[in-house]
Amino acid sequence: MSREWGFAEALVAAMVLTCCAAQDLMRQKGKMNVLFIIADDLRTSLGCYGDPIVKSPNIDQLASKSVVFKNAFAQQALCGPSRTSFLTSRRPDTTRLYDHNSYWRVHAGNYTTLPEYLKMHGYLTMSVGKIFHPGIVSNHTDDYPYSWSIPPFHPSTQKYKNAKEFLKLYPRDKIPLAPDHKIPLKLPPVAYNPWTDLRIRDDVKALNLSFPYGPIPDDFQVLIRQSYFAAVSYMDTQVGRLLNALDEQGLANNTVVVFTADHGWSLGEHGEWAKYSNFDVVTRVPLMIYAPGMTEAFPPPGQRMFPFINPFTNKVGGLPAGSMRDANVELVSLFPTLCQVLGLPRPPKCPASSFHVDLCTEGQSMAHYLHPDATIWNSELIAYSQYPRPADTPQMNSDLPSLKDIRIMGYSIRSVGYRYTEWVAYNASTFSANLSDIHAGELYFQKTDPGEDNNLYNSIEFAGVVQKLSALLKT
């Protein structure tokens, strides 16, 4: 096996290790069940999001019966902080988790989680695969027994590591490079992630790339992209089998299904790989919600809602797009949204300081978007994300700095027309940012520059826009 193939298959294994999770699959009188599916490291490379390459027929089928959020954003492009954020409905500054080295109940507050709240209201809650990030982040127990009725289950996935028949769906000569695979000229050094977790792999070491900006050769970029797309299709078949089982058990007409991801993934955009930044490609995630009788009419007796679609033998494509919502929304809002959909009391809005408050939300319900005639109530909806750095220039620990090493925090907002980011001084010992000590800034116009390649932060022409967005960031 060549080094290149070894690297490709390892990347795929990381994707399929934790494709999904189930909560409350037990039928309960008067209650909707909830199936919450969380993909790992999944960007919006799906057919239902307009990707022309990726084959994702089963997720596309779910999307056709769901409300699909076109612009949904994670609060940090790292597994542990993101999952902890949306499962507690608190932002990383409130969970005080930016790495994988602390447990929020000890280091921040004894916050009530989404599954814990459902459990408190009579639900049987179960976890399969990676829901909370494993290890210290979830107290080495996946937050059991707080969040789950029974101990979480982690099925073995290693036997599938070298089964990569899904690569056949993506001939290499049909896979283009990222449209912006070179590092933008005006990208601040602090904003760049040097993808160090890839650099330590034997196959990448053999390329003798210079640190931090040495580019990966084009043919190797194609190999990575092929493997990622194959992993998405493999994961899609698992989601298809899960939804097909929902049909077989007669549960499709009384189960709310949520599909999302913890964050996205760079595949060469801006000369970057993996996650670890504030760009759209890593903070934007797929998000769709299927609610029987709301997003889709109740099926007639005997009609299948989610028949399994095999990407090798079935026709792929041609499914309706579903109801797409353009509003900017955040994963931190999933907690109050599900509460409203299920008819449970919504957690109150968090006060300015909520470390002492067990139950509250820093998000806002998105449930009104599930109605067919939904409109955007507020055209200025903003999504917030953030990412820490140890220094102004790329270092070996820039992608994943430990809390003690964080010196700079990049706070980013995504509005209707802009992506705006300020990199400011951060004191890790006091968990405080100095918003007036700006080390660098980024401003991108979404309409003319959706790839976020032309940084206009220092342009005199747009000084007024910078001032306005800077003020929004501080509110």
C-alpha cells in the first residue's frame, strides 16, 4: 500500500467513525420521538446543498421532506467545543472550552444538556457513536449518567478502515481542485491554519513541504478530495439504513429527525486543510429538520418515507430540494428549537453572566422556520463563531492550542452580506478578551466573494462597514 493511499484511508476512517446518534427511539404515548443524527467533520458537500460532485441520495431524500437551513453555523470549528456548545446551548466563552482538555461541569458550570433536559421530561435517551466528544471533554463517560438513560454505545469501526469501495464513485480525473486553492494575498497570518495534524502523517512528511505555507501537490490534493467525498457517500448509506429502519419500525410518522454536523472541513480552500479557522467552509454545516405533519404531511398507511437508496445501483438525483431557508442560524439554537417542536417548556434566555445558571439558552428557537409559510423575521440575523490562536503567526500548535497557550481569539460574525472577523488579545488565565486590542481583521463580501478570498478590512472605501460590523461584534 502506498503512503498516499494510507493517508487517504485514514482520513476516511475519521469521517465514518461517528456518523450518527439516536435519542429516544422508544415510542411514548403523546410524545414525538427524536432521532438526532450528527455527522463528524461534514461540510455542506451534499447534493441537497447544490454540490455537483458528491453523491448523497439518502440525506437528499431526508432533505426533500425537511426544512433545510442553507446558512447554519457552528460556534467553533473543533469537535469538542462545538458539540459541547450546541448540546448545552452555550457559546464556547460560556463553556470555557476551546480545546479538548476540560469538562464544562467542573470548569464552567453545571449546565443542563439537551438530552438531559429530554430525560427530565420523561424521555428515554440513548447515545450511539460520537455525540459528546470523548475523553476529558465529557468526563470520560459521554456525560453519563447526566445526559443518558443507559450507558452510551460505541460500535467498533476499525474493520471498515480499509474498505473503500466508495472511491469508485469518484474517478480522480473527474475531481477538480478547490477553486481557490492558493493562499489569499491579504489573509492575515493569524487567520491561517497550517494543518499540522496532516503534516505529522508519514505520507505528508514524505512530501517535504515547507512550514507553514508549502502547498500540497495537485495530485495529492485530488487524492484527499476523492477520499473525503467517498467518506461522505459511505456515511450517507449509513444514514439511509438508519432512516430505512425508522420506516420498518413504523416510527417515521411520529419521530422528529435532525441532521447536522459539528463543523465543516477545508479541502484546499485558501491553501488550507482540515478545520481550525473561522471561514465559511469550516463553520457552515448542513442542518435539516424533519417534523411529521409540519415539514411533510403524514404518510398514508403503508407508504414508505425513507426507502434505502443504494448509490451504486439506484438512480441518484432528481429529488425535490425540500424547503430551503436562507436565514443565518446557529447550532446553539438547536436546544430551544427542539423544545418548541416537542411542546416542552423552552429554556429561558441566559443572562449576561450565566455560569451559575443550570438551565438557559444563548440561542433562539428556529421552530417558526418549520412552517410552510415561514418568513425571515429579522433580516439582520447574525451567526457568531470563534477560534483561538497562540500567536500572530502560524506555529506548530496554531491549529489546536491548549487553553494555557491561547493569546489571541478570533471572533467572527456572519451577517446577510458579510463575513467579519476580529483577532483580539485574549487572557487565558481570566478567560477574558480585550476587544479593543485588535491584532488583525477580515472583511469579505458574500455576494461578490463567497469564497472569502479578498480581504477588504484595511480598505479605506469600506471603513464604515468595518466600523458597523465591529460594533455588532461587541454587542
